Amino acid sequence: MKYFLILFFALYTSISRAQTAPEQPFSAEQQQQFEAVIEQMLFNDPNSPRIGAEKPLLTLVNFTDYNCPYCKQFDPMLEKIVQKYPQVAVVIKPLPFKGESSVLSARTVLTTWRQHPEQFLALHEKLMQKKGQHDTGSIAAAVEKSRTTVVIPDEKSAETLKTNLQLARLVGVQGTPATIIGDEMIPGAVSWEILEEVVKEKLAAANEK
């Protein structure tokens, strides 16, 4: 993963400089490399929690915030999707848009995912069930109620959050929730009907390949 981070930021820096210097446009090869690294970090980052199929036909990427009321409404639909469609997986990318408790809850989840992946979903659900903003007390309560092993957020979790923020900017995320489904970005907490319709459409397209 460290290799991908180094390559990602090196390419991002070189392409950004090229875009500000018209006389030195970046090459098609650079663009392809950049897109490949972004795709890898969106869909296959082992540090990002995921639910659903182990070998999915379709993978959704959900940018979310544990302090976001719309994320709390939308999240159960994602769990329902992977239950109803066993060929689907969801990658969860926490974004700390709403203060320090967004950061702490996200880092706690990311550390739990790496150290105790089987406990991740229970903690994730408890954090999403809290109405209103989290604080240190509510995060600790979620850990206790979900019977999750207590962890100390580590540096890797902070690194993952920084990567998520950079990815969000690059793919055009304006707020949470935002969900990539196939080649389409779905902003906001859309209805179940819309979510399922898009998933079915992208699954059908994937089956035809």
C-alpha cells in the first residue's frame, strides 16, 4: 500500500504541475498510470473496510461520515444491497467532514478494521445508529455496546483518512454520503428505489462484459 501512496502522490503532483503549464502537458501514459492508481486505491485498498462479496462482480465505494445525518439514513440501504445481491461488495471510505469527533470515530473504525476485521461491522452499525453528533463518550459507548475490542487509533488510520480526502477531491465528492456505482457517482442519500435501480443496471452491464 505504501508503494501505491508514493506513486499516487508523485503522479498527482506531476500531473497538477503539468496542468498549470500548458507548454508541458502530461502524457497519455501518465494519465493512464494515474487513473490506475486511483482505481486501485478506491476499490482495492486493504485499509478500507468492506462488506459483501469476497469476489464481487460489482463494487460500490461509499464516502461517509459518522456525524452525517444523511449517511445514517443511507447506510442501512447499503447493507441491504449486499444482502439482496450476493455479487455486490461495498467499500467504505470515512471522510472527517464534521469536526474532531468525525476524525476520532473514523480512525477508531479504520484501526478496528485492520486489527479485528470481524468486529468492524458491529462497531460501524453502532456508530451509525447514534442520532446527532458523536463525542468521545458516545464513541466509547459504541465500542462497548458492539462488544468491540478497544483500540488506540494509529498512524495508519490517519494516513488512510488523508488518502480518502485526496481521493474524494479527485473524484469530485462535494459532501457525504457519496457513492460510486460502476462508472457513476451518486451524490446524497437517494431512495432505496433509485439505489437498487442503479445497482441492477450496473450489475447487468458487468454481466455482459
